[in-house]
Amino acid sequence: MNEKNTNKLKILNDPIYGFITIPNALIYDLIEHPYFQRLRRISQMGLSHLVYPGAHHTRFHHALGCMHLMQKTVSILKFKGVEISDEEANALYIAILLHDIGHGPFSHALEQSIATGIHHETISLKFMEALNEEFRGKLSLAITIFRGDYHRKFFYQLIASQLDMDRLDYLKRDSFYTGVSEGNINSERLITMLNVKKDDLVVEENGIYSVEKFIVARRLMYWQVYLHKTGLGAEKLLEKVLLRAKELVLNGVKLPASKAFNYFLTNQINEENFNSKTLKIFAKLDDYDVLASIKEWISNKDLILSTLSENLINRKLPKVELHNQPFSKEEVESVKEQVKKTYNLNTNEVNYLVYQGEISNQAYDSTKSTIKLMYKNGAVKDIIEASDHLNIQALSKPVNKYYLCYPKK
């Protein structure tokens, strides 16, 4: 088929929003690019499907949903008299479409274990720059906005703030796929209430209850889904599998792994050495590489690696205790001693089966780019001041909990 005759203005069907339109040929080509198609093989919610069986959606779904919400937002803001040129609108669509393109397998697990020296947002930027070269500079404005360097501040707020397109999509989408209805925010109404005042993104006063619902929904989704203790145990187990694999490989043990995965196991990756060669290898890495390898590692003669791998694949997840106060040193040592005896482990090995940490949930951070409410007389207030919902003030304080993981037997 002649490339020129290909219909590039496709319509996609999304279970959340119905039809999503791809606005132009450039965005169609970006979506078709192998770098973006890789997101079909990166789960949006890591291992949450081990708790919520429906949570199998991908970063690909999410990125398209964000672009759709950005199209709606641009249309609403233009209707309200905010001047946004076609070039600016397109740059916003590209920036939000590609905002998560740098996520590795299972979203966050790799950052904690294999490629610890570089953040997914930095990799997203590297992908954007590589694509910009390939598309002859057509992504330059999108990159400027994504970096927060564009002179119109509210553009960046649409990409990354406490009421951005990213959050508006993932809360609604994750709520849908997990079946946790508490997260089902009214993103349509929130977008309809958006406006711009003195280059700041604001919500018109009629939208106050939708904002309150959004903040409360975020808190509930974090405790019920993102920080669910079984899901947390699964994610930490995956991190431990990867850390053990990396330790063995660096000590000269050969482990079965795909070429791309092997590169990250055998090299210490950080921001300085993450060059264009590393980016091309990273672009070939997804959930499937990691899962296929872990299935192979079940038969490895290293007891720790084989035990952890088998536990992950067959969902034999660790016991997770959650406390409001840190665990005492004595409590942790007591558990470690028991596990050491049961599995005949040394001090280093037991740390792969018994580990602790801290999780934090802050639904709204009043120290960051805040959510502002605009009244009919033009006055602007932070949602905390504007709301008579006592919870909103409470939700702006971080809540910390402490976890301890160890084998169930």
C-alpha cells in the first residue's frame, strides 16, 4: 500500500471515553513508531493485577487517554477566549502523549533495582529528543513545554501539576480496570471548569465539589490500590528478584535473559552513561523480557533467585505487615533470625526475604503548584482556603506507614 494513501486520521475506541480521534498525521506517525508501540507491552499498574485481576491495561492506553483529555481541554479553553495557536495545541498533544514513554518494564520496579541511576522522566525526554531528530525538529516546541521552559506557564501545568491530564486519566482509568469505584472522578466536568487567569491554570468556583471529589478519590486510590499491601508486597518481591539477578550477574553468573534485558543486568546504568546506544536497547525492553527471564530463573541453582522467582510467578507473595509507627530493630531482627534458620541463609541472603520500608500518601501538596479556584469576581484562592470540606486540609498532610515483608511460612 502506498504510504501516502494510508489514512492517518484514525478513530480509536476507548472503554473510558468512547471514541478518541488522532488529530493529525504527525501524531499518527508518532503513535505508530516502535518507541511508542513498546508502551503496549508495559503495564500501567505494575503487578496490581495480582490483587485486582482486571488491572491489565497498559501505558499505551493511558497515553492515548491523556491526549484525548488534552484535546478536550484545549477546545474548552479556546471556547473561553484563551488564545492557543494550532502549533501550541499540537505541541501540548505531543508532550502529553509522550510524557510516559520512558517507563521501563512494570513501570517503577526497574528504577528501584536495575537502572537505579536514571529516572523515567529523564528517559522520556531522551526518547522525545531522539524522535525530534527523526521527525526533523517537529517536536521542538513539545519538548520545551515538557521541560517547563515555555513562557506560558499554564501549558506546563496541563502536563505536570496537581490537576494535570495525567492524573485526570490515570485515576479514572485505574478505577475502571480495578473496579474500585471510589476513584471514578468526573474528569469531563473538571475539564469543563478549567480556565486561565494571569497565565495560571484555575478551576472556576462551580467546580469546587469536583475538585474535592478528585482529591478524596486520589487518597482512596492510593490506599486501596497503588499502596495496597498485597500489591506492595508483589512489587517489592519483583524488585528483590531483579536485585538478586543483578548481584549474581555482576559476580560472573550467567543468567538466561533477552539481549536487551541482559545489557541492563550486566551494566551499571546511570544518567551519565545513558547514551543513544543505551536508549535503543532500552526501547527493546518491556514486561515480556522480564517475565520470560523470571520464569527461566525458577530452575536456577541459586536458592534465593529460584525461590523468589517461583514465588512471583506462582503468586506466593510475602506476608506484609503495615504499621503507623516504624518497626523496632528487635522486631525486624527476630523475624530475620527465624527466616535464617528456616531457609539456612546468611546475613546478606536473608535481606532478600525479609525487608522493610516506608510508604507515604499525600493526596494534595499545598507546597507545590497548587489547585486554584477562581471566583466570579476574579479573585483566586487555593482549594484549601476555598473549601469548607475539613478533610481537604487534612489530606494536604502526608500520611506515612511502615511495612515489613517476610515469607508466609
